[in-house]
Amino acid sequence: PANKKLLFLPGDGIGPEVMRQVRRVIDWMDRKRGMTFDVSEGLVGGAAIDAYGVPLNDATLAEALAVDAVMLGAVGGPKWDNPTDYTKRPEAGLLALRKELGLFANLRPAVVFDALVDASTLKADVIRGLDIMIVRELTGGVYFGEPRGITDIGNGERRGVNTQVYTTSEIRRVARVAFELARKRNNKVHSMEKANVMESGLLWRQEVTKLHQEEYSDVTLEHMYADNGAMQLLKNPKQFDVIVTDNLFGDILSDEASMMTGSLGMLPSASLGAPDADGKRKAMYEPVHGSAPDIAGRDLANPCATLLSFAMALRYSFDLDEDAKLIEKAIQNVLGGGMRTADIMAPGMARCSTTVMGDSILREL
Amino acid sequence: PANKKLLFLPGDGIGPEVMRQVRRVIDWMDRKRGMTFDVSEGLVGGAAIDAYGVPLNDATLAEALAVDAVMLGAVGGPKWDNPTDYTKRPEAGLLALRKELGLFANLRPAVVFDALVDASTLKADVIRGLDIMIVRELTGGVYFGEPRGITDIGNGERRGVNTQVYTTSEIRRVARVAFELARKRNNKVHSMEKANVMESGLLWRQEVTKLHQEEYSDVTLEHMYADNGAMQLLKNPKQFDVIVTDNLFGDILSDEASMMTGSLGMLPSASLGAPDADGKRKAMYEPVHGSAPDIAGRDLANPCATLLSFAMALRYSFDLDEDAKLIEKAIQNVLGGGMRTADIMAPGMARCSTTVMGDSILREL
Ligand SMILES: CC(C)[C@H](C(=O)O)[C@@H](O)C(=O)O
Ligand SMILES: CC(C)[C@H](C(=O)O)[C@@H](O)C(=O)O
């Protein structure tokens, strides 16, 4: 079989150190599971700004377009926070990757790990066993809509504008991903918007309803206003199976859901494009957590979210479900054994560094 | 002194039954505290659609503009959910009131009542004593921005558009309310937006920073991305004192915060306009909860949020702080005595109806 082509974009902050643990797992897979990964590496975010003056240069983008999957660490940090020029912010590199690769479906599992039930600020019985899949639209909405910008309107006044825009096909393709996932899970989709206030949300609701009637009437579909969704997530999270929502609501609701789990340092994500003629999708995998500049470079970060993102890559980009499960199981066992990085440390557990967490997982493997 | 003019807009669902309890408290104040409230009543939301074909008619709006304060119950319900004509939805009545009265500052306290600490899905020690004031911008942003709408773009495709727009003065006036409130509380303001993605959020951040430097440098100001805000609220809610944010983020974050308290049926809100030459502000007071059509008309709803909204009216519109405190204290005592409507019922407490809750509060008074 052809070599599996991966592009590593470690990015900023703790990105490089958590990605290093993925390298180790890949080495192990090459040796013990007879795989051949071709791993190239590039710069994105602040690291790319420092090196090239832009958060994503053309060569890196070309490479990202050429590989089977991109593994991203994290971008951003106070060093690059100030510029008001959007094209010069670390986030712009991430947004450009999403847009140029056409990664319209962002899959964010909000899962509670048994060993970490007590790490949440929510009561254990509310979240134990929680397993929600949030599907966030990732290449549309207010993130990319035009017109946008800040203009002087006289008298010392300025005006800031962004545009929320969705089309029928943008809505249908991401809703389709949600329905397909639901069929493999508990067959229930909640679609969230503000159709009571926003026409773009009303279109969202109408198109999701239509697609459901046409092709997915076997799946249970419920519509919920996004503000109510933010409440229901807290009130009774286990009512949800798959949630599909737009780029901006998805940003907020998925962060709420992931913090609820108490397992933020454990949560992976996958961003997928449309299948091509051979059924292959462009894809990028990254942890849900950010670049955590405060602990960067100190071997403190939790590499599990990034390792689990790699497991998602094995599953979604390379059809290696068995190997994905091996990694997931190894992580569960290590947690079960009491190993904890600082972010998930609890009384009676063994506190360990990024590297030692990696060691332990490799030993399990 | 002149009579105090109030317009009651009970609205839909449980609105009328919770507002009835406010009537009783007003009667008591007229009799026992020597007040003279002139209370008129009108229709809004679904009730107004049924009666007049529109969710807010001109006469009711004129009355709302003429009184000292509006007391609103709740609007909306499945009966009026279907129309895709935005001007014919119950919510349109509420939005028109906010806009026409110029109620740009929506104050939503997220407070945990001692007696209800265990009602939250969050751990008691995380939320005990929580007291956050969320200031939500209420007359701008994506709720009112133009252009908006749904258009056919050919090939069976439609396009839904909304516009997020803020100007310098819109941002400054609501930030001012937040800073002023913080000075009377714990002197800390968190401003939330997505300045890393949206220019309107960047303008927000810049203008809040400028106003802070010019006039409120004694107040601690922190900026937070709204997605991080959604996480931090869950992680460590007590880090917050006053939060100021835009209309849409405020909708979601304040709902998240209020559900966190476990006291949703207890939370009031105030929506305020700019002070006129005499320092008087147009104002509307309403519970944070919705119209709860499922329990409407069954004497089950919790009237406390609406009664506490009336207490806010006494405080903000009539400068009757002492009387506001009387009502707040009466409610606390009744809760302390074990009375609970269904929404806050807990083992060992006495379950009661809307009316009996009202009776008990009046007895306390
Ligand atoms: C870093 C930022 C641009 C990004 C977003 O807003 O999408 C992040 O919050 C995320 O959720 O991946
Ligand atoms: C009913 C709806 C229009 C309203 C809003 O979105 O503002 C409600 O959710 C609120 O928060 O008062």
C-alpha cells in the first residue's frame, strides 16, 4: 500500500511538545505494526509569523493540500496578540487551513472519561458516561462572511461589521455529516440556531428539516435555539447524541460542552472536507485545548488530546479502526493506572510530565 | 409625589399567572406602604397576535413609551411558532419593545440562592455564594443589523444573511453601565467577544479599552474571548463580578450562567435605556425564564423571578431600595422555610403552587 502522508504543524505554545508524543507513537507503529508514515513538518501560527512574517505560507499550504492528513498542535500566544491586522494573527493561519482545505465539518466529541468523572465542576451523576458528538460547521458563517471590517463614520465614531451567511448547500452538507454520524451512534440529532431572531438561522432550520425528511427520517431530529441549547447542555447533557450547529455557535457550545466533561486535556477533534471521487476527504486533526502559553516548554502539558486526535486520523483518514482503538485503550489503561498530568491531577494519583505520560502510553502499547 | 406608572404585559404561557402575584404585592404596597401605583395592562407576543394580528400594536407601544416602567411576563409558544414571517412572531413584540424604548443595557444577575445550592448540576462548592452581573447589549448587533433576510440564488439554492454591527457609541454606552455597576460591586469587569475572528469584536475590545483608560481605570478590566468565557464560567464562575458582552453572546452566555445557578426560576432581569435630562431611564423588567407553555395555566410556575424583577423595578426605576429589599427578604425567608414550587422542589421541602408561593410571600411581607 502507498505510504501514509502526514503533515505535522506543531504550531505554538504547548503544540510542539504534545506533538512530539505523536511522533513517538508513529515510530512505534512503523516498527511494530508495519506501517509506513511519511511525516513532513511545517510552521503555522505564531511560529510561522516569526519565521516568514505570515501565519501560513504558500509552501506549507501546498503541502497541507497534498498530504492525506494534517496533524495540528495549537496556535496563538500573547507574543502575537496585539496586531490589529487580521492577516498577521496566528489564528489566521488556522482559519486559512480550514478554508483552503474545505474542512467544513468539525467533529468535537465531548466525552467523559470514567477515570476523570470527578475532575468536572458538574456533579458526577450528571456527566458520568457522557458521550456527545458536536458537529460544528467550520468554513462558513460569520467567520468568513463578507462584508466585514471597521470603518470611520465621522464624529470620532467607528463602525465594526461582520456578516453571518449560509447557503442551502453549506447547511445540507454539514447536516448530512451529522445525520450519518447519528446513524452509527444513538440515532438522534439536535440542530441549534437562533431561528427566532436570525434569518440565517431560519434557513438553517428549514434546510435541516428538508434534508431530514428527504433522506434521514429514520434519525430523530430536534431543533433547539442555541441559548436554550447552552442551558440544556448543563441541565441534562445526556439527552444529547449528535449536535449540529453553525461556526460561531459551535465555537461556544463545543467549548462549553468540553469544559463540562472535566476532560478538556483529553478531547480530540477532526475537521473534514467533502469526499472526492475516491471517497477520500481532506482532513485536519487537533486537540480541542489551546496553546496554553503559560505552561509551554515545561513538559507539563497533557498529550492525550493530541494522541487521541491522531487516533481519529487513523480512523477517519486511514481506515485503521483497530489501531485507533489500540491507542485509545492504551490511554485509558494509563489513566486507570493513576497517571495524571497536572491538568487532570487528583488526590491519590501519580502526577507526571508530558514525556512520562508518553512513556507510559508507549509502554502500554 | 406623582403616581408611579406601570404597564403590565403578561404575555403568553405562564406569563399571566406569575404576573398575577406581582399584582398582589402591588396591592399590598398601596395599602401598607402608602404607594400609589397606576397599573395599566396590555397584550404582547402571541396574546397580541391572537387579538390584533401583530405581536405589539401601536397603542401598546405608545403606552410603554409613556409609563415609568414596563413589567413583562414572557412571550412565545408552539401555537405561534410556525410563521416564517418574522413580524408575525411573538418574539418580534419583545424585540420591538427593546428597540423602540431604547433599552440597550440588559442586566441579568446570575445569583445562587443559598437555599437552592443543591438544585444546580454544578457542585455546591463551585457555585455557593455566586453573584455575577451580566450586562448584555440589547438593541444592536446581529439582532437588528441590516442587511438581513433569505434570498433565492438560483439552482434551488437559497442564502440566509444577518449582519453583526456595532458602533463606537453603542459599545461605550453599554460598557459604561458595566463599569458603573462594577464600582458598586467588586470592581471587576470582564468584556467578552471574538476579537480574534470578528472585526466587530475587535472594535468592541478597542472601545472598551479606551473608555476604561479614559474614565474607569480604577476598575479592573479583563478581555476574554467568548468561547473561553463559556468555559471559564464553568471552570471557576466565582472569578467573575460583572460581565459585559454583545447581544448574541449575551443571549447565550447569560443563559448558560443562569442555568448554572440552579435557580433559573428565581432570576430577574432589567433592561434599561439612556438617562434623560432628569436622569430617568426607560425600563422593562422581566424574569429570565421563558413562557414554559408545557406548564402554563396549571398554577405550577415559580413566581419568584417575576417578583424579583418587580423588586428591580422598585430599585432602578423608583429609587425604592428599601422596598425592593423587603420583597427580596420575604422571598428568601419563604425559601428558607422550605416552600418550593415544582421547578426548585427538593427532598424534604414543601411543594407548593404559584398561588401558595404568592400567599407565603405576602404573609412574610
Ligand atoms: C483560535 C480560534 C480562531 C478558534 C475559533 O474561533 O474557531 C478556536 O477557538 C477554535 O475553536 O478552534
Ligand atoms: C425570545 C428571544 C427573542 C430572546 C432573545 O433571543 O433575546 C430571549 O432568548 C432572551 O434572551 O430574552
